[in-house]
Amino acid sequence: MDSIKLIFVVVPGMFLVVGLILIGLSLAPSFRRRRAVSKWSRTSAMVTGNLHGTDGPGSNGRNRFAPTYEFTDSTGKRWLGQSDIYGFDQAIIGTAITVLFNPANPAESTPPVLVVAKGLMSTGLIMVLFGAGGVTMFATVLW
């Protein structure tokens, strides 16, 4: 009988562990991106336009936008850049945004954004909630 009780705790516990792994996988690209640009310089840029697209991961056929911008490096030279991250909102032309650029090659620049795989994150959170709830419920009822 105790092995059956154990199953009721282990199965939700596996949901909890798999959910935590999925959450970690969804945040991994953000941590890799942050580490890659950690030595880059921060500056202010002026939005000059928006790239428009309807394809790509997560777009579902909806309009997606990425700002194009202009900034100056530490020597005062002007550079043009465009975001590699598309979002659902257009940036307002003429507004100032913060960008990070590579001091060794200012042609490499990007806005400092958090990248999260939303599908993995939501699935992981649901699994963690069910797993934690199941472990808590069965552990208190069975023991």
C-alpha cells in the first residue's frame, strides 16, 4: 500500500521537475544574450523607423515590428542599427531608446531586451503549479 501512496507523490513531483526544466530552457536564451553583450557600451539612440513583418516564430500571422535607429559611438561617429527582436508594438519615430553596441565593432548593436520562449515558459509554469499542488495535496492527505 505504501508504494501506491508513493506514486501519488512521485508523479506530481515529476511534473514539478519537468516544469522547472522547461522554465529554465525558456530563460536560457536571455541569459546567453545578456552574457554576450555584457561588455558592450550603452548609449541613447533615436528611432528612425520600423521594420515590418508577419512571419517568424510567435507571430501567428500578425504584424510584428522591429525599430531601426541611429546612434553615435564614443568617438562621435554616427551608426545605423536595427533591432533583431520583433515585437507587436511600433516604436514611435523620433523617440530615444537605449541600445547596446560593441565598442570593437559599433555596427553590432541591439536594444537591451529580455528574450523569453513564451510557450515553454507558460507550459513550465502550468506544470510547476500542478506538480506543486499535487505533491502538497497528496502528501498531506496520504501521510
